[in-house]
Amino acid sequence: KGPELLVDLADHCAQAVADIGGIDKDRADQIGYNIARRMMSHWAGQILYFPKGALYLVSERHRIIFAEFNGHNHAELARKYDLSVQQIYHIVKAVRRDEMARRQGNLFSESV
């Protein structure tokens, strides 16, 4: 019982935990309830907006493409993901740049 949004959040979290973690339904329901309580506690009284996540999904797809890239399979990946070979080159280059930046950090940051 409770506000519809929190009940829905708890149900979706429980289902995700059960699907991904192979956890039994009762335990998954407890985890879903606890997540909903934490969200309520943290964001109580605020108006929330959930974006459609298009950029997140694209970014996730790009990382998958990069992980599958072996240096010689541009055309294969283009066919698999319904993209052009040029787009695959662009994705590989962009993700490689992001990965290097993440690993190296900011070499010129002022915090020492």
C-alpha cells in the first residue's frame, strides 16, 4: 500500500532484482520496498522528471560496439547495428577518447 508512484517503483525494482539477481520473490519485494523508501526519503516533496534516456541508451550502445570492436570489423558492426561504417569509425574514436580521458584524468588539474 502507498502512493502509486512508490508502489510502482518498488514493484519495478523488485522485478529487476529478481530477474538480474535470481533472488526469490519475497526477498526481491523487500529490496524493492527498501529502494522505494530510500528514494522517498531522499527526494520527498520534490517534483521529479524522468528523461526518456535516449542519450544514455545511445552511450550504452556505443560502449557495447566499442567492446565488440576488434580493429578489423567495422563493416560487420555497421551491419549488426544498422549503422554506416563511417558511424562505426566515429563511435570507436569517441569511446576510445572518452576511455583514455577517464583513465588519465585531467593531467593539468590544479588540485594536488
